[in-house]
Amino acid sequence: DIQMTQSPSSLSPSVGERVIITCRASPGISKFLAWYQQKPGKAPNLLIYSATTLHSGVPSRFRGSGSGTDFTLTISSVQPEDVATYYCQQYNSAPITFGQGTRLEIK
Amino acid sequence: ELQLVQSGAEVKKPGESLKISCQASGYSFTSYWIGWVRQMPGKGLEWMGIINPRDSDTRYSPSFEGQVTISADKSITSAYLQWSGLKASDTALYYCVRTVVVTGMRGWYFDLWGRGTMVTVSS
């Protein structure tokens, strides 16, 4: 199975700061990567697919980049409503696998 | 409205059977695979399996193969997740997910999620 490792496991930025979450795949997965946001007590929502494509309705402050083994999710100016756990997921090959999650809280 | 409506929370005893449901609306049910994702209390996301409602072709994660059964009824745009003998370790939140499959069944991701069905298994 492809192993997905996220870092950091948690972070606490201030409102307006830029946030970067990293996801590493082993082995590489080309650009077959999705990002999800799960707000507290809610179901996850798709943010990004194909590593860089923003899902419909997702604010433009979210950006995905990377290919192969290293990927990032950037929030350009974090907002209070971005408090959530973020997961990456590879779909290069079955079984599809998720990262362990990154919890974002606001300082 | 585009949505997946899941059945309500369940409390069961070990060894009991259970079937939870997910009804889709707002899109062509047979145009997308539909699947299930588990989230154990305080933990991350685990893909369980997917089914093609058009022909009931089903793919399971090796971790869940033989442990659960996924089915679908296209006449009522519904998918199901079933256990024949629940264990305490099945206690979790189960999400129904609309699945976007990459050409050639290479892999898939999930673009629409239900609100989840909480299953609690306790003696």
C-alpha cells in the first residue's frame, strides 16, 4: 500500500497568516492526490483534486501544489472558519490511502 | 439538491447484524460509483469499499474484505453497508461518499459526503 505522511500533525497560526501543510507519498503518486477539510463535528469536504485543482466552491485562498512524492496545501491567509483537520489522500493505486491528518487551530 | 442522506445512529450488541443506508439525490445515481469511509472515534479516515450502482461491481479495501458487504439498489438510488456479526471494534462513524473514479479504475477520490452514521457496538 502507498504510505501517506502529513506534517505537521497540528498547527496554531494567527488569523491572516499563511499556512502550509505537507503530504509525502511513498512511493510516488504522480499528481493523483486529493485534499479534504473536516470541520469539527462535520463530514469531510473535498478541497482539491489532481494535486492542484480547486473543487467547486472552495475559496481561492486554498492552493495545492506538488507531484511525485511531495505535496503541499497552502492557505494564503487563514480565517477563523478554516479551523479543521486536513487530510491528504492518494488515488494513484488501490487501495486508496489517507494521511493521518493535520489539525489546524487558530491562536 | 445534491446530497447523500444517511440512516440514523445505531446501537447494537456484539454479534448482531446491521445494514445502514445512504440515499442519493440531485444527480444521476448510476453515473458515479458510491462508497463508504470509516472514521473511528478520534481517528482518521479509512476507505472501506465502493460499488458501481449500474452493475453492482464492487471493490473492497483488503482491510475490510470479508468483514462487510456493500450493495446498491439503483431503483431507489440507495447504497448499503452491512455487517453479519458486529464487533466492538466496529464502533465508528461511517460516511457514504460519491466517488470519482480515474480512467481505468486506477484510483478514486470522493467529491460528495453524507453526514455520517454513528454505529455503536457495546454489550
